[in-house]
Amino acid sequence: MAMDVASISSNIGYGTIPSNTLEIKETDLGVNSTGGPSGMLLGTANLVVLGIVLCICMLLIVFGNTLVIVAVYRDRSLRRSVTNYFIVSLAFADLLIGGVVVPIAIIDMLNNGYWFLGQAVCDLWHALDILSCTASILNLCVISLDRFWAVTHPLSYPRRMTRKVALLFIVLVWCCSAFISFPCIAWWHAVEEPTPDNVCIFPSDAFYLVLSSCVSFYVPSIIMLFMYFRIYRAAAAQMRHIRSGTKLVSTGKNNPESNGTVSLRIHRGGAASYNNGTGNKRYSVATDSRTHANQIMGRRMLSRMNREHKAAKTLGIVVGVFVVCWLPFFVLNVTSPLCPTCISSPNIVMPLVTWLGYINSALNPAIYAFTNKSFKRAYKKILCRCGRRQRGHFLSRDGTTFMSIDSTYSMADMGPATPSP
């Protein structure tokens, strides 16, 4: 898991890897001799470059996910979407990685694996690493379920996924993550041999590594990919019906007079027909060319469906990027205890794939900006302070002194230049 970075950075966490594969001579690297028990030592120049790169990654993670949280908090249109509650929860998990887990990982790596913070901090670091990684993937699972309901049950979705239900899901995600992470610390101390105080390693038990990888990555990833496959099929079917002039939606109600599916045919000539799916009842409503009430309802439904499809596409990209970034690590995480000799240069490969996973926490805010106009607009408001500043001068009562007032007007708060039709 992502939480194995301590053992990866020091290259001693995987006890199943032969120690001779981790030994690197100091003369080969031109390094100092201040490193700890790590087999991988870096010279001062390399440490400086590595520290700068890793600190930039950390700042991007913290800045990007803080921007997501602030954007949802300040933008009313983003707050209206229940799905964005899950995005904020995911941002908090990524922020925990960037604000706590990654800084300690940087310290450990720049010290060449020499640990000086004590075993209590080591245990807390591992627990928070597990917590944040588990919370991230569980949030993505909940998001995939949310998108599945929104696309396949558009009529019942607003009643099913309320704010209270969303908050309940979020609390459940974090409670499950905490239950998985913190009790593991006690289990490790019960089954693992005591470690020196100057070393912070992750358990190297093969059974635990394989089980944790399956529970925390492989099984949730399979579930998410299956859900998005279903979403893709449902969205494709809906688009075919839209192009043919018929929109099939599920009512979410199981009553004797309806099979739960409504067929809404939208006629361009100003008429709309409705079929409840039983073949017995069919209604035709003629609409006035000036009111177009039924057409407006149909257009609103189609507009909402288009928004749901776009949201599903955006979050599908988020899930796909998550899987791509973390898959190399979890493949090696399972391979290393089962086939130690299968990994070439583990002291180089393992840190690379671990930080590839950490970088994923910095990519989500960028994905939202490139694929979601609402997030992009909210980002611009925060970063660019889009608006125009006006300066007014007011004459005081005595006629001699002036008072200057600066006022900022947000473009979102100003009315349109021309009245809407």
C-alpha cells in the first residue's frame, strides 16, 4: 500500500528481499557516510535536488486540494451538487497525504532511512498513511456508486442521494478507514519482532502484504471499474434514445401500473407523448407554441442527463488516473514477498512507484480544472480575483478631508449586461 513508503525509502521494509540486492557501495555513488541503515545512500548534491523536487510535489498536493475545498465552500453552484461532497472528502484524504504523510516521507528519505523521530511517530505515520490511502479509494468507490445511481436512476436520484445520505456515506468511509488503519498498529507489535529506534519500517510479512493489497486496492478497483462499465453502457443507451427522440428513464417506483420505466418521446413539432411501459396507457399532450411547457420539462431533463454524463466522465478519469498511478506499486507490493528476485534494482524502483502514487494526490485538482467548467470558473475566482476594483472618493462634512474606499465587485455578483430573454 501507499503506507509502505517508510520501508521503501529505507529499502529494508521487505524482509523477503535478499539483503545483498539492496547493498550499494558509498564509493559508487560518491556519497557521505551519514546515512542510516538504508542500503541506498545519496550524496549531498543529490539530496538537495531530490529534496527540492519532493517539496514541490508536496506543495502541489497541499495547494491543489486546498483549492478544491475552498472552491466548493465558496461557490454556490458547486455546493448544490451532492457529488462534490464526496470530492471534498477525497480532497481531505489527499490533503492528509500531502500535509502529513509526504513531509515525513521526505524527511526519512533525505536522511537516507535514518529514523530519529521515535517509534511512536513511526507508528502514527504508518497509521495515517493507511488511513489516507484507504479513505481515498473508499471515497472513489462511493463516487462511482453515486454516479451509477445518477445515470441509471435520474428521477429517483435526488430523493435517494440527499445531503444527509452523502454525509452518512462520508462518515462511514472515514470510520472504516480508521478501523482498518489504527488497529493494525497493535497487530504489528504483536506479530513483528522489535525494531531498532533508528529505523522505521513497515511489516514485511508476505501474508499481510498480499491481503492488504487485495483489500485496499485490487478489490475496490475491480468494483469501481465494473461500476463505470455499467455507467458507460447506461449512458450509451440513453444517448441512443435521445438521438432517436425517445428518452428512457427509471422512476424508481415499483407499482402495479408501471414497470418502473418511463418512455418520453419529444416531438419537434410541439407535442410530447408519454408511455408508462405497460402498453395500456398512453397520453399525448399538445403544447402551445408560445408556452412549450412540456418541451421545457423535456429539455431540462435532457440537460440534467447531459450534466450527469459529463460528471461521470470527469470522475471516471479520476478513477482511471488513480488506478494507473497506484497499479505499479501494488503489483510490486505483491511481487516482492512472493518473488524477491523478480524485482530488478528494488532500491530504485520501489521509491519511484511509491512517489508515482503520491503524485496522484496532486493530479485530481488539475483534472477537475480541465474537465469541469464549474471548478475551472471557481478556481479563476479564487486565484485571479476576477472582478474589477473601483475607488470612490467622498467629501467629508467639513469640506476639507477626503475618504477613499476600495470596493471589489465579483463578476458573479453582477447582473448580466443585457436582460435574459
